[in-house]
Amino acid sequence: MGNKKLVAGIVIFSLVFIIGSYLLLNSSSKPQSKVLSYSSKDKEKPIAEVKESFKDFGKIKVSDSQKATFIVKNIGTKPLQLSDVNSSCGCTVGQIIYKGSESKEFGMHSPGTEVFEIAPQTEAQVRVTYRPFVMPVNGLVEREVYMNTNDPDNSKLIFKVKAFVN
């Protein structure tokens, strides 16, 4: 009878510990922003304007690290939200820079969960960093950074870099 109580106590303690740990690890001190949804027919909506989304680094060495900065401007009347930043390869990362604040680097193995809100008539920078030494290759290489937007007419942005690695 004493062994059954001991086993039951261990099982209950274990369940409480596991559930408590799960709740602690999955709670976030920073609330996640909700992505706002708009229709193409809405008069008031965010509009993402990207004039350039490609950069050719030319010839680079495997040991090099190259960066390109692209501009995303919100020419709409509602906040533009950028989310789910990730990349095509572990050697390439993207960052959002807005009002002097830089996000952490997001990539294939560390995709972004944050939502970055760009006010109407302002712009953010998207910095794409390519580090060939992370996944060494030789020859022509093209890598991409992706992100979603709440612009109903331009819901996915792709920023591409190209290099000839030797």
C-alpha cells in the first residue's frame, strides 16, 4: 500500500513539473502583434513599395561577408506589417531596421516570429547578409530573404543576392 502511494505521488509530481515547465517555456514576456488583414478593395490599406530587390555582389571569396540594404516604404494609409522573415539558406540572413532599431538576424534555421510595423509614409531597411563560409560553395550562387506583408496586393517580398564565389 505504501509503494502505491509513493508511485502515485511521483506520477502527480512529475505531471505538475512537466506541465509547469511547458507553460513557463511557452509563455512570452513580449506580447506578439497580430497581423492585420486588408482586402485589395479597401481604400484605407498598407501598400509596400520596393524599388529594388536584387543585388549582384560580383566576385567574392568564400571567406567574405557581403551585405545589401533594400528599402521597403509604406506608401499606404494603414500600418504595413512585415512578418515571418526567413531565408533560402543558412548562409544568408535578413534583418529589419526601422527608426534606428535593428532586429536580430533571421534565416533558414532561425526564422522570425516578430511582426514589424511600418507606419504610413515611412520606410524600413531590409539588410541581407550573405556569408559564403557558412555553407562553402564555389561558382555562381543566388540566395534569398523572404518576408510576408499585410499589403493585400503584395503579400510576400523576396530580396535576392547573387555572387560568384571563388
